[in-house]
Amino acid sequence: MKIGFIGLGNMGGPMAANLAKAGHEVIGFDMASVNIEGVTLADSGAAAAAGADVVITMLPNGQILRAVADEIIPAMTAGAAFVDCSTVDVDSARAVAEKATAANLLPVDAPVSGGIGGAAAGTLTFMAGGSSDAFAKADPLFDIMGQKAVHCGDSGAGQAAKICNNMILGVTMIATCEAFSLADKLGLDRQKMFDVVSTSSGYSWTMNAYCPAPGVGPQSPADNDYQPGFASELMLKDLRLSQQAAESADADTPMGQAATALYEQFVENEGGLGTDFSAMLPRFEKRSRG
Ligand code: NAD
């Protein structure tokens, strides 16, 4: 297949390299100067997209996605798939899909989970929204870049799944950290706290697989001085997307709202910028009820 790949950053770069390694012809474009093994660089997004069977975008946000879509859609061949793997707001995903469909393209919103490690190893999880035909065209490429792809529904459903998942993630990380902080103040040993909660009804991915307490549970960013991992500002971005979606869909999400406010405070005023999102635990350690 001939693949156009636009946005060759931390995630897009290794994803494009994996497609090239699997034998596809990959024509890439990024605003920054990059060099990706096996990928031929074009000098614009439109040039990378022209004549491709599938165009993949992996961009920072919905505003940039909308601008890139306006540039590349007229250059794309009818019947080609437009697969956006960025994490963006549901409204942008649906607006881009509408324009692509009007140009006889097959749009798929397919954000990912698995981080930079998963992008390099080809073990990402894709959550996809779009028609069955569009999903079928993109699915063999998801197999190369990832280990699992779930077709969640029509356009926007992939972004909806991603935003809901990450809202749970932000809320449970805060709950896990505040529980550790309370346990500390009650004199409970952290290892005992982990042993009980990880096998009781309070268990969660944040406790069992990504424990925010250093030296407890499996290896996690807490054991590496809270270097990300998944940066607090990216958690904040996703929580803000969840609140934007909740507002636009008129959904009541008080826990998501509280988590957004707390990560906002942490990133903007309390030194959280650039730390892993599990660094909420040292933040709570420094605080009292007030
Ligand atoms: P990144 O900043 O490393 O990469 C984005 C790339 O897009 C950059 O190289 C930038 O130069 C390029 N770009 C920006 N505007 C452009 C334009 N108009 N035309 C062409 N290229 C342009 O970011 P990333 O970490 O690769 O993340 C990309 C997306 O994946 C984001 O939406 C992010 O939320 C999502 N995501 C990231 C992770 C992660 O762990 N990094 C995990 C899951 C999802």
C-alpha cells in the first residue's frame, strides 16, 4: 500500500517506521525537520497525501488536525482512507469526518493507547470510529502498528472511547494518591496498603499496574523519580477534552470536573509540569486538609 503519514513526532515517527518496515511505501511530512527510517519525506502535507491509499495523521490537537485536513482532503484520491490517530476533541473528529466523506474518502478516527513504548514496539491499542468499510481498509495497518483495534462505532466513537477511558484514568489516579496520603497519616505501611487494596474492591490499573508509591508494586515512573511515563500536562489535555465533550453532550461528570481542576492546579501552579501524572502522590504528601 502507498501510505501518507503526517505528524512524525514521538508517536507518529515510530508508527510510520513500523509501517515502512512491514514493506509499505510510506511518504511522510512533518513541520519540523525529522528523519524516520524507511520513510520518504515530502515537502508538504498535500504532497504526502496525494495518490496514497491511506493517509494517517498523528498531530497535537483538533485545531491543527482541522487545518491539515483542509489542506490534504482536496489532494487525496477518492476511495482512500483518512485515518486520524491523534487525540482530539470529538467535535473536531466529526467535523473532519464529514468533510472527508463529502470528498468520497473513508474517514476513521483512531486514537491510541500505549504511549511511546507501544508506538515503538508496535503494540498500541486503537479505538476506532467510522464506517465498516473505512475500518476494514485501516485494520491491516492497525495490526502492524498495534496489538488490538476495537471498532467502537461511527465517526467520533474512537475519540469518545479514548476520552472516557482517560477521564477514568485521571480520576482513579487522584483517588489512589489521596488514599495513600491518608494511609500515611493514619500510620499504615505503604506495602500493606498495596497488598490489601490491590486484591480488594479498591483495586485499579493505577494501583495494580502503575502504583504511584515508589518501591511498592510493579516498576512504574514513581520508581524513576516520577519522570514520565505519561506527563501530567497530557493528562490535563485529555481531562479538558472530556469536559469539553461533557459540556457539548450535556453530561454530568462531577468527578471528571474535579480531576480537571486538580490537574490544572498541579500543572500550572504546583510544579507538576513535566512530571509523570502519578506525581500527584508527592503533591498530596505535602498537603494537609487546610
Ligand atoms: P509530538 O509533539 O511529539 O508530535 C506531533 C508532531 O506533529 C510534531 O512532530 C509536529 O512538528 C507535528 N506537526 C504539528 N503541526 C503540524 C502540521 N501542521 N503539519 C505537519 N506536522 C505538524 O506529539 P506526540 O507525543 O507524537 O503525540 C501526538 C498525538 O498522539 C497527540 O494528539 C497526543 O495526545 C497523542 N498521544 C500521545 C501519547 C504519548 O504518550 N506521547 C499517547 C497516546 C496518544
